[in-house]
Amino acid sequence: MPTDRQTVRVGAIGAGFIADYHLGGLAAAGGADVRVVYGRTLETTRALATRYGIPEVASDWRRVVERKDLDAVVITTPDHTHAEIAIAAAEAGKAILLQKPMATSSAECRRVIAAARAAGVRLQVSFMHRYFEEVVRTREILAEGKAGPVFAVRMRNATPGPDWKTWFFARANVGGGVVMQLGVHGIDVLRHLFGDIVAVSGTTAIRKTERTLADGTVVRPDNEDQALAVYKFRGGLIGNHEMSFSELRGCDRFTLEIYCAEATIWLRSMRGRLALYAPTITGVKDWVVPDLPNPPMGARHHAHFLGIVRGNTPPDTTPEDGLATVLVAEALYRAAERKQEQVVESI
């Protein structure tokens, strides 16, 4: 149910690492009045509220979703809490921006979607990478058709892994490991650009059996920090996806290589945010690095969400997109366990 207010009244549920992205993005987008923030640690939550000029701090997320003076909530709590909080927010009539992964299993995702549909509220899963300018421009290039058929794609999501909370390293909290935590970003971008993934083969591993976090805490993960996947897309395209939480430097969020009949397109590579080798398109027999806008981090993403809440912007993603990424992740886990290709469950 869209609001008729131009200024959307928002509650933030979660004060951890990713909250800065969302609160900064809302501020950069304009048109949001963030009235309250909930966090599990009062001192950290108060510091976050002060940084973004948020007037109130809550010690119970239920008090946030129950408020009558909010149009929407942004949920950035640990993954295993997503379903409970999102369902409560939907039942309270709040529009929802839900941090990825949508939930820790496809069954939980379906419950969240059902609750939002029953309540008639707007639900978006936060996949920030599809709003990066290089991804937006690449989608336009592919849609123009001049690059020709896509023959192959290679996605990499690789970082040293989170070092700020222990919950990331327990399978029960995240539904998996690097695939659910980081890989779903890549899965969403690939689906966004190339369509449905219908089958998966691959493997996973735990390579760092002990980790020391920034505060000195030692954890022994029971979830994977390495994964390799081969995807079959509807229409015949084959792509591979490398995921790692154990690279000393890793890559800057992701790298993506796209090989077409008339173009090679690299995103976030050593050549820049976007680079094309496409002589028949650019007229240049060399790499071309297009100029791209450079808006504040999260501005495009959150402006889009606020427009959806107001009802004046059509969604470019659906709750089912959030479910789809989890279904692909679950197919990869089955493929790794059974050592054979797995069909991705249909939505």
C-alpha cells in the first residue's frame, strides 16, 4: 500500500556494519525521514543515530514495527532473524527493504513473501550491486543487441571475509557460508543481466578452519569459505561463479567478465569500473572505458525504494528475486553434497 507522502517515514532495524550503507543511501537519495533505529548494542546504536541525525533509539525491534508513524522499515539484522522481523513488519503494514539474503532458507523466504502479499505491503530485497552504474550501463548495452549473443560469463565475489561478528561463521545463523553471505550478490547480478539460472553444478570447502576477528575473538567456522559454481541459464548460456571468504585482498565487491559475439565487457576489473573491447560498436580497436556517473553510494538504490513506497516508481525487482537467489544457493549446496548437477527449484 503506497503512501501519499513525499517524505517517507522510515525505521531502521539493525545497527551493524551494513546499516551505514542504508542510512547513507537514504540520506543521499533525499525524501526519507529516518525516525528511529534499533540495535542490539545500545552504545553502538546511539553512535549510529548521532552520526545520521536520527532522533530516537529503540532497544526492542518490535517497538519499531508497531509504530504508527512509520511508512517503511529497513531490516539489516543478522540473517537468521530476517524472516521473523520481516513477517512482523508486513503484518504491521510497513513497506520493507530487507537486507540480503532474504532469509536462511527458501522455506523462510516463501513465508516472508506470503506475509507481505497477504498484508498488501511493498517488499524489496536489498541487492545493492544491480544499482551500480556499471551494472546499469551493461544491462543497457546488452539490451541494445549490438554486442550480439552472450557466449560465456565469469563472476567473482571474493573478500577476506567479515571480521566483526562471530555469527557469520555459524551455518545455523546464515543458512550456509560464503554462498549465502556473498555469493547471492553475484547470483542476483547474473540473473538480472542474463535471466533465470535453471541448473547448477559445483563444490564448496572450508579452507580457513580458524579465524581471529578484529576484536581478538577466535572462531572456528562450520560453514564454507570457498565455492565454485557452474550455472546453466534458461536459453543455453553457461557461466561460472567463484566465491571466497579467504582471499587476503580479494576483489572490489565483484568482478564480472562477459564474452559476446561482438564485445568483451569487463566490470570492476583492473581496467576500471566498466571496460569494453568492441570495435564494431565503438569504432576503436582497443579497450574503451566509458564515463559513468558517480553518485553517492546507495543513492540510486534507495531513491528507487522510496519511489516504490510512494507508489510513483515501478519496481525493477520482485520479492521472488530474493527467493530465486536462495534457491540457486540451495541447488549449489545439493550439487556439492551429491557431486552432480542439480536442477534449481522452480518458484
